Amino acid sequence: MSEFYKSNHRYYLSVDCVVLGLNSGRLSILLTKRAFAPEEGKWSLIGGFVQPEESLNQAAKRVLTQLTGLSNVYMEQVGAFGEIDRDPGDRVISVAYYALINFDEHDRRKVMSHNACWVDFADIPELGFDHSSIITHTLKKLRFRFVNEPIGLKLLPRQFTLSQMQSLYETVLGHRLDKRNFRKRVQEAKCIESTGEVDKLNSKRGAALYRFNAEIYEKDKKFKI
Amino acid sequence: MSEFYKSNHRYYLSVDCVVLGLNSGRLSILLTKRAFAPEEGKWSLIGGFVQPEESLNQAAKRVLTQLTGLSNVYMEQVGAFGEIDRDPGDRVISVAYYALINFDEHDRRKVMSHNACWVDFADIPELGFDHSSIITHTLKKLRFRFVNEPIGLKLLPRQFTLSQMQSLYETVLGHRLDKRNFRKRVQEAKCIESTGEVDKLNSKRGAALYRFNAEIYEKDKKFKI
DNA sequence: TCAAAAGTGTTCAGGGTACACCCATGG
DNA sequence: CCATGGGTGTACCCTGAACACTTTTGA
């Protein structure tokens, strides 16, 4: 059946994940300091080789689970990166994904044991391979999704204040937002509902806590920041 | 250097191209009727295996050139498709691209000699592999780009009437547009300028011919349909 | 003379943006 | 009592959408 196929070259295939989380209110990215060649000593995204028994999506989820202990995480493909010399070790084609995780729920020991750590998104160091380019592409997709779909909420804890949410949006979008306009938009998106509880950790007055209601969102799909 | 790499599996890698062109004013897609297994007898996108000496982008351009004789064509990556059984012949990961070509300038003999033909975009038959899914993804990207960047013009001849352009936009966006609003938007995009010439082929009265001015676009980047 | 496509402005509603002050409370 | 973050409403502008008639000319 595949005689013709056999005459063709085959390639190493990896997935690279831009894993984002809110570490103490600051958007952070999971990076590893590479312990072996190629690019030893450089920072890089977390990744891994695609295994024969898994699809690309499955490979990305596996890599994420191995590092964070999390499953059922929101991931989206960014694209394929296939320049010939993108990996100095050998020719590897990488398919990039981004993942938005709930920081509080992840397994920090797993992260540490994989030589990875959380880096503030504003202070990303120089990265090996073409990973800076991957992040640029990711950010472009992310910004578009953030204003049109409630994916930003996947980074927030179950209950969150509107200040937390606004701060997250400002970081991702790269500019300040008007507080009253922001809150107006949130009100219009019925899927973000007050829990009735109050957070008194971050302010003296206390701030109302909200939650994301997926059922409501599934019904009206209305969300626009 | 790459001892660790060698322990990993390697995969066949292909590129699949959604090649679009305006055939007699109708948006059309280049398809092949497969002459051999797998999926023999089924329609499919044009594609080819990635070669060791080329990047993914280069592979896509090569496939396009082989089939149409064109180079310097606008292409954009759609994404990687890597379900395990997407290709019944063997495991193949495909990176999809779309290309917008100037139909008049392509080499029809090359198309024919590759067993390919142009199919009206509205009448795409059932396709082999996961190519229908690729087209769905392409269309989504395409619609977004069409209204925000002047890429639709790459499908039109050097000189075109606003009716031709509007008809193209209606096809891609999937709904009718208001003629006056459409022409207002075109006027606001200074990069679309009148040539002073008149086309009398498609109407008795004659229609003004326009052209895309890339220099102007590079300056103001203003385009919004 | 008529069919067929080209060409042309205005009105209205809704959404986006700009903007400033009071509230509650812990320290 | 004051510093800190929480919370609230309005006015304006501009963009997007709806809408109908005249022009030209080949057949």
C-alpha cells in the first residue's frame, strides 16, 4: 500500500508548549533551563517528541500533564515550525501549542523535578531554538481569542475579583484598560456571575468575587471585552 | 550530539495546499483525483512530501510551483494535522497551507499533467483524508484576513472592476454585501486606485478598472472591508 | 426601448471611548 | 484619619447597516 511512501524521508516531530499561568497575580510562563545539548544551558519552552501512538494534540497534552500533573487543560495549536536549521541537534519539526492553566491546581514538584520554572511573562529571557518566534505567534493568537472568547478565565482561580481579571487582560493585551468600560463589558457577558462572596485579602474594602458559568456561556456565547 | 534524538520515532511529513483562484469570476479550488492508493479515486488537495533540504514553507511553495508554474505566491500556513489515522496508507503528519493565485497567470498544462483540475468552490466534492477539515480551517482564517488585509486582491487580475471584487468577497465571506457600503470601504482604502481604464466586457455601460497599489498600502496599512 | 450592470449619499442606531468622584475599611 | 483599592454613569463620536434611484449602452 505504502511503497511510494517508503521512498520518502521521515522527520523527528516534537511539540512545544507555551504554558501560561497566573503566579501570584502575574502572568507567567513555564520554561526549562536545558540540561543537555543541543542548546544546553539555554532557556526553552517545554516540549517533547511525538510518540507513534499519539496524535499531535495528545502529545501536547501528555507533555503538559507530565510537567504540571494537569489534564483537561485548554490548549490550542499555534502552528508548525519547520525551518531546516531550527534545531542545531538534528532536523526536528515542531508543532507549537499554548496552554492556559489554573496555577493553583498544578503540581509544583513535577515542575521542579523537570528542571522547569515559572518566569514572569514580562521578563522572558532569550530562548533557544526558534522559541521566541513561537511566543510571538502565540501572543498574536492569544490576544485575538482573549477579547472574543472567555479563555482568559481559564487562567484565573475559580473565584476571582474583577481587578484580577482586568489586570490579566491588561498584561495579555499589552495596554491599560479603562476600569468602568471593562466592568461594563463583564456585566454584558452574563457568563461571569457574582458568587456573593467577598475577597478581603487584596483590599481593605473587600472586592466581590465572581465565577465563570460555563452553562450560561454555552447558551448565549456572548463574550466581548 | 543527537544520541537522544535517535531513540525517537520519525514521521512522514507532507504539505497540503488549498490553492484558490478565480476561474471566470468564480472562486475555484485546485483538486486532484487521486490515481493511486491510498484514497485512490477520491478527490484531494494537492500536496507532497517534505524533502530534507527544504523548510515547510519551501515545500509548500515547491508543490505549488510544480502544479501551477507560479512562484512568489501569497501563502499562509493553516496548521498541522496529525491525527494518527488521518492517512490510511501510513502515518503522515500534514502541514496545510493556502495559496491565493492569479488564475490568468498560471500554467494550465502543468495542472492537467498532474491530474488536477479546478473545481468551483461552492461545489467541492467529498474529499479524502482529513482534507475537508483542512478546508474548513482555511476558510476561517481566510475570512478573517480578507476583511482586514488586502489579500483578496491577489486573486483578482491586475485590473479589476469593483463588481468583480465585491463578488469575490461575497463568495469568500459567504453572504451578500451592500454595494454602496462596499464601495465606500474601497474608497477609504487608498491602496485601491482607479486606473482610468474601462472594462466593457461584462457590462454594456462599462465599469471602471481599479488596481492595487502596494506602495500606498505599505505606507498606511489601511484596509477594512 | 428595454434589459442589465454601474454608479452614487444619507440617515439612524448602537457600540466604543473618554472621563471623575464617592465608598469601605484596615492600619 | 488617611491611604488603598473597589465601585459606579454619562456624554459624545464614530462606525456599521439599511436603503432606492439614475446612468449608460448594446442588443
